Amino acid sequence: MFITHQAFELPFVAFLSAPGTHYHRAVELSLRAPWFLVTFLTEEDGIQFLHSFLCSWDSVLVDVLIDRQIDTVVAVQQIFPLHADGRWGMRAIRQVWSVRDGGTGERVIVLQAEDGQEFDGMMGAPFTQPCDDRKLIAQVGAGIPPVAGAGCAAE
């Protein structure tokens, strides 16, 4: 999760701020666990601009993608710990799926990277379990056809 500190809060001109928002020049990560950077193309009053969110869990990622359906998703990136030495990696995500895990019967989030590999939405491990009832939540970019994942049959 992200931690904000008052020392990093920026006073911002009130008329430029949305009600209830605060601006920070830095945030802290409380866990070495995967998180997401999601970027949308938004249009307001005929002006287009990019708007990005940081999401700490795959369930929050899904909520943001569903809540912002009026906008175009231009990028979803999963940032994940590489090693215990503090380095991080990043993978570009092309599709976000909800699937029913064949072993547990529970719905889980599966992320498909640009190269077609699939990863568990929560921990970022390769997703190879058998599954069914596959539902596309978000497609990043236009004209990219869905690709069936290894061990998980597409609808």
C-alpha cells in the first residue's frame, strides 16, 4: 500500500484542486508487493489529457478500470519486486481478465502481458492453473485480439 506523509504534502491552489484531494511530492510503499500504474486518456471540455492512478491491489485495479469506462485505457503496468536487494521490474499489461480458477472455483484476476504470458493479478507469479468462465475486464490499446493463455481456455 501507499503511505503519505504530511511533510511531503504540497499546498496547492484551491481552485485547481478537486474537493477532498491532496497533492504529495512523494509516497512510501509499505510492502514489497506488486502494484499498478494505470493511465487513461481523458477528455474534459474538449481537451484531452493523460490521467494516471497508482493501485496497490488487483481488486483496486479492476475497480478503477470499471469506474473509468468512459475513458480510454492507454497503459496498465505492473511494478513488481525483482530481488531482495531492492530492485523492481515492470511489465506492460495488454489485457485484464477475471477467470474462475479450476481448482478452487473462485474468481481471480489474470493479467496478460504484451508477449502473451499470463500472471496472477495479486502476486504477479506466472498463471498456469486450469480455469474457465473467462471474462475480459479491460483491453489496453485498440485492435489487439485476445490471446488464450497457457493452460487456461478462452471463451
